[in-house]
Amino acid sequence: IVTVNCARLLKADHHATNGVVHVIDKVIATTTNSIQQVIETEESLETLRAAVAASDLNSLLESEGQYTLLAPTNEAFEKIPRETLNRILGDPEALRDLLNHHILKTAMCAEAIIAGLTMETLEGTTLDVGCSGEELTLNGKAIIANKDVLATNGVVHFVNELLIPDSAKTLFELAQESEVSKSTDLFRQAGLSSHLT
């Protein structure tokens, strides 16, 4: 699937006497903002804006390149416990890992996404990007609220849930999500849960 500024290429290579015509399915709008400028101008990305500034990712998101930012909205940040959010925001390394987990190494428009696509993030982890009917999915969940916001250095999709990588979690959080959750309970009963957090 080929896209031109997120417009789908319908018919290619119509040769004319003075050039070539490619037929696409929408009008291409002028794009002047970088991904960083999109973050700075969108009200629903206020928390993300502060997180990007705190982790010094501004220069990357302004730079030349082709990235996909899965931009967590204010609503996405509000869904996680306040204690967890404050811990991540207060830990520069965890915060950077969290944000890099939301940036794909290539520009990926919605039209080019097919089921079962695995994409690498800047953090070095992978995300399963797919589709279910008309809805785009991340790791099997339809959490993309707004898609194909074009920037000069890539594309932004707004997501309404935070994708927290393992590297940004405490041992306690990792254990609760795994097969050793009963061991976690024993640590807590023994008054040792603070060691895991």
C-alpha cells in the first residue's frame, strides 16, 4: 500500500506526453508544522507537551526524519494512577523510555496499516499495529482516537491510553501483571513490598 501524505495511491503510472499522473483518494493539504509544533498547538496534548520538555525530546521531534508519534492525550495520562504517573514523571530515564515507546522509527499512515504489523519503537521495543474494521489497533486494542495528523517530519496519531513499557515499571508493577502475582502478595504480607517499588 503506497500513500502520499497519507492519501492512498489508487492508480499509478498514467503516462502522458509531458509527464506521469498518479491518482490518489484525497486532496493533499499543505503541511508546515513539525511533530513538536503539533504537540505545542494541540490543547489535548498538554500533559505530553510537559513530558516531552522534561525529557529533552523536543529537538528530536523537531528534527528532519520520518517518525510516527502515538501521542497520548491528556485523557490517557489521567487514566493511570496518580502515584504511578508522578513516579514516571519524576524519573528522567523511565520518562524517556515511556515516550520513546510511543515513537515509531518510520512514518506510518493509517491507510498503510494492515492487520498483524509489528513496528519497532525508538525505545527498541515493538508494538503490534493493526486494524479491526475501520478502527486502528495497538497491541490489539482500539485506542487510536484521531489519526493521520501530518507533520513535516512524520505523522501523529492520538491515543487515549498510555502504553507503558516494562522498562518504565517497578518490579511490583511487573510482578502483578505476571505469573508471580502470588509471590507479590507474600512480599506485601511480609511488609517487604517497598523493596519492589
